Amino acid sequence: MSKLKSTLGIIAIAFITVTVMSCKDNNKEQNSTDEDHSEMNHDNSDGHHDDDKKEMAMTGDGNSQMVLNDYFNLKDALVADDNAKAKELGATLAKSFGNLDISKYADPKKSDLKDIIEDAVEHAEHISESDIDHQREHFKILSKDVTDMVAITGTENTLYQQFCPMYDGGSAWLSTSKDVMNPYYGSRMLNCGKVQKEIN
Amino acid sequence: MRIVKIIAIIVLLAFVGIQFVPTTRNHSDIVPSTDFMLVNNVPETIQNKLQTSCYDCHSNNTQYPWYNKIQPVAWFLEDHIKEGKAELNFNEWDSLSSRRKASKLRSIIKQIESGEMPLNSYVLIHKDAKFSEAETEELISFITQLKDSL
């Protein structure tokens, strides 16, 4: 009798294990759809920008200005060696890049922008989940993407392209100020670099 | 003693049980025309190396050793492959724009130089996936050349 009991017990436990294990995967999917929802909510919460967009589109650069702002915030976090903040801002930048409205551009520019966005979103996402060394590696390519974007969308404010010859065989970034604050080295070599170009 | 026996049986049963949980297999007989090897002129030694060291997780076709058909190893592997393919799929290379290709090539160089790829857990099992110093050098110079020619 007790043998029967333990056999039943064993079968029950095995069954539970299987159920739990298969549920685990479902949970994961559930979570990821939840994330999608929250992202969509964010999009909606940014909805008021849609109204602004039409107006801003008249001036020539819709929400590319938002991308630039988020990029500069991210740059400042890297200058300050702030890994956690850079993670956060990487995610923000990925979102604002994703929201960039390119519908008003005609084809060669439009496909270039689409391409830039795709690449930039990937790097920004990586920044949102990496240690600071990796963040800086991705920031280098991201800076090129943003520079190429500005060449198409233009900018409201004067920007300065700065260049540090020491980091990874020479690396550039954009800044709103002439003063050199190096995002690739932060406090280790804060002022390494020079202004390479002025972008209006 | 009895309790040990019971626990052993439970573990065994659970082990058998989880074998029935289905997994998605990463398998395809078709090499699409966008494949990295087909669109680039890749030297044979590098082709072989990429195939053994990278393609298991970065293409649509994984060469599964027998133990990778067994749970929970298969789950562990499934996750890796999913992640690996999302990051870089050599089979779909030519569908990327030049900008994205350059980006990916740069990342490949970085990851190999820093020893992040191939993953330690992978090399542990696939001894031949490991890059010797000479192989690393050959691959990096090839990838760099490819990147500069984009």
C-alpha cells in the first residue's frame, strides 16, 4: 500500500516538474509582451508630441532635435563615468530614435535615415545593457550615426564635432559646446581631444 | 536508505518527464543567397573556422551534438541560439545595409579580440572552436579588410 502511495507521489512530482518547466517559458513570453505594452504606453504618453510634430516639421527638423537632446544627455553620462545613468539614457535614446519621423523625406534620404535609425537603435539598446567600456565602444558608432543623421535633418543649434585621437584609433563625437569633455575616457582623460568641425 | 531510493526515482522520472517538453530546433538545409560565405570572397581556412566556431549560433542551421538533444541542455542551447541569431545571422548577411555590415564587422572584431566570442561555455565543449593566435590574426585581418572595402 505504501509502495503504491510513493509511486503516486513520484508521478505527481514528475508531473509538477514538467508543468512548472513548461510554464516557465510561457511566463517569459508573457513578460516580454508586457514589456511591449509598457513601451507602447510610453509612446502614447509621448503622444502630445504628435501635435507639436506638424508645427516642428515646418521648421525642417521634427523630432530629430529630441534624438539630439537624448544623445547629448547620454554623452554627458559617459563624460561623468556614470554607467547606470548611461544605461537608462541608452534606452531613452533607442526610443527617441525609433520614434523619429522620416515620412517627410524623399527616397535617397529616407532610406539613408531608415538605415541610420536601425543601426543606432541597436547600439543604443546595447548601451542600455552593458558595462561602461562596452557603452563607450557602442557610443563611438552611435556618434557616427547621429552625425550622419544631422547631415540630413539639420540642427537648430550649432554643434561641434570633436575628436580624440587616442581612443580606438581615433574617435569622434558631437557636443553643443566648444569645450572638450571626453565621453570615451571620462575622468581618466577628460580633456583629451579637439574641435574638428562646426556644424550649423 | 528508502528515502534515497525514492529521491533517486523522483529525479529520474523528472528527468525523463522533461524530455517530452518540445524545443524549437534550429535546422535548415537551405543556405540562402544572402549568406556571408556566398557574397564575400572568403578564404577556405576562414570559411571552415567560421563554420565550426560561429555558425552553430549565428546561422539558421546548428550542428547538434547528441547531448544537445537532451533536456535541460537543449533549453540552455535554445536560448543561446535565439540570442545569437538576433545579434548576427551570417545566413542573412547580405540583407544588411553597408552601414549595418560595417557595424557588425566592427563588433565581430571587438568580440574576438577581447575573447568574448566564441563563448567560453561553447569552447569548453567544442574544443576545435577555439581560436589559436594565428587564426585570430588571420580572421581579424580578413574582417578588417572587408570592413574597409565596404
